[in-house]
Amino acid sequence: MRIAGFFLMLSGWIIAVSALILLQPGPAQVAFACCSVAIQAAGFASVVRSHVVTRGRAS
């Protein structure tokens, strides 16, 4: 899941930059920017979750 999370963060960044370059200022640009932030957040959560050390039961 680490690699998938990094790819999600990268794709969210690419979507944000392409939306700023290709779209006219307005609701469509804002919508794409919000979606890219959500994609980056999902990627970041995936990376953080894959790095968390799980602790087993203490026997």
C-alpha cells in the first residue's frame, strides 16, 4: 500500500497543476482542486497507515 499511496499523492498533485493550467478560473477549477486535495489526502493516509507499527497482544 505504500507505493499506491505515493502514486495517489503524485496523481493528486498532477491533477491540481493540470487543473490550474488547463481550466479557466471558476467552479470547474475549484472542483478539480478540491478533488485533487482529496486524492492527496487518501494517498497520505495510505502511506501513514502502512508505516504505523502494529503491536500484538502482550502475552
